[in-house]
Amino acid sequence: MKNVIKRATWIAFCIFTASLFFTSATMAGQAEKSVSVPKLEHYEDKAIGFSIDYDADKLTKEMGDFGPFVFRRTSAEGLPSVGITARPYPSGTPLKDTASMVSRSLPKMMPDCLIHNVINQQLIDLKDGSKANYFEILMNVGGSELISAFVTAQKNDRLIVFGAADNQDETMENLTAMVKSLRLDVEVDEAAMMARGFAKDGKFVRTNSPAFTLNYPKAFQNKALESYQIFRAGIPQGVPSMAMFISRLQIGEDINMQLKKLAEAYADGLKLVGSNIKIVSQNPITTYREFDAYQIQIAWRFRGTDPLRTVVHIIAKENKAIQLAGHTLYDIEKLTDIFQTINLNP
């Protein structure tokens, strides 16, 4: 059950922009409890430009970055947990509408999720004066009743979503205190942005290991990240598009075999969103000189629409795999031309 709760909680925080994406009151039917003041620890993110405070006594386990997550912590038991996502702000969406978009998206992403209510929604001023939308969601996930608190806010062209969740027999006050601690007055540091990976005006730069740069068409627009992605972009109409991932390789094991398994795992994963999946070809490639690499080409249909062609290059560097994946209706050569702009020795 703990695994179900943890999985559901983190998916809940991802949902808002992935596919598109307090004065606190005592919940109905919940007995009032005495609330101890938590020990709040400060966290600052200079790559995006925000800071938060979290309950350091309970949230002892750091989960690391994952897809759109820039911060995640949980207790040893899985709950409570907190997560922060940062994605492109959905054009034309008023801040007040983010609560209803979250609540509508949750059951689509988690069939075993039942939304009871969105309550206590209000536009608030954060401590630094920034505008934010605060709301609480009561839900059942896999038979477990959860409470959650969210704050959504805009920083430059990004939507920041800070969420906290716990079992229903706990109090909302601690969750509220954490999410309302969000501040957006942290100055963005360019070096911190590039360490994680930053794309602008047709160039992606990453200075953390594995460091590399890549050029992409300026006609491509940045899109909301999905699980494990560090970059995703494409034309506004959909395809062609591309994404990049970083995954770990096992030291001491055959590199080419690991790259092959990653390629086949990618093809297998397409079954979750498509049909008629056929591996056209797969083989090691020498495109990237001293760096071991592997290519797979896949033909498939995305949810019954037009047939797509996908090409994936997986490159080994510093015990990690850089995965470049592109989708098109036509010739994959335009995608592989983009892939080959990568500079692995920046």
C-alpha cells in the first residue's frame, strides 16, 4: 500500500502541465487536532528562482529530480511528501483556473484516483508579494484517503507548482505552512540553469555530468517535460518533435548491451500511448566517435492517429546514457541531423 500511495502522490504533483498540465479549514468529518510547529528547513533553487521551507523532521528522504520535478522529499514511510514542478506556463490560462485543471487531470492519469473535492481555493499573496493560487484536494487513491495542499504561481514564463500530501488522519495545517512558504524573489543564476540543462534560441546547454550542448531548430518551441526528460521541444502543430533523457549505466557491465536494452525499453514504452509498434532497425552506431552509441528506428501509431516514425540515439558518457528521441511523419534524417549537432566535449 505504501508504494501505491507514494506513486499516486508523485503523479499528482506532475499532472498539471504534463499533458496540457490557506486560510486552512478543518475538513468535514475530521476531528480537530493539536498541531505542533514543525522544524522548517530552507531550500533555494537559483536555476529557476524560488525558495521554500519544508518540514525537515518528517521529510527525511530526498528523492532527486524526476521529469518536471526540481525538488522532492518524502518521509521514510512515503507520506507526508512534497514536490515542486516547473514547466512552461500554459498560454492564456488564468492562475485561478489551475485548481480545476489539476482536479480534472488526476483521474485521467490515475484510473484508481477519485477526486472528492477541491476546497479552500483562493488567490493569495506570498510572503514576497507574488500572486499565487492556493487550493486543497481531497481524494481517494487505490482505496487510501489522502489530503493535499497546492500553491501555483508564475515565475517568468514558468508555472511553479508546489504540492504537499499526507494521509487523511493527519492535519492540513503543516501542508499549508509548507506550500505557502514559496517565494519567487530569488535571483536566477545562469550557471545554475546550465548545470541542470537550459534551452534557448535553438541551443541546449548542460554543464553537469554528462555535459554537452546541442543545436535544434529555432522553430521548435519548448514543451512541458515528462518523466525523466531534461529537454522537450517541437513545432507548435506537434511533430516533428524531440526529447532528451539522462539515465544511469551500470559500471562493469557491457555498455553496448545496456544501450540495446534501453533502446528496446523505449520501444516497449510506446505501447502505453500507441499501437502497431514495429522496430524497423536497431544497431550500434559510430556517429559519435569515441563515445559508444546505439540507434533504434520505430514505426507506430500514436493513439490511432497518423503513422509516426521515431528514431532514438543513445550515447554513453561518464557512466550515463544520453538518450535523444525524435518523432516525425516523414524522413528521420532531419531528426538525426539535429542529433549530430551534439557536442560531447564542450
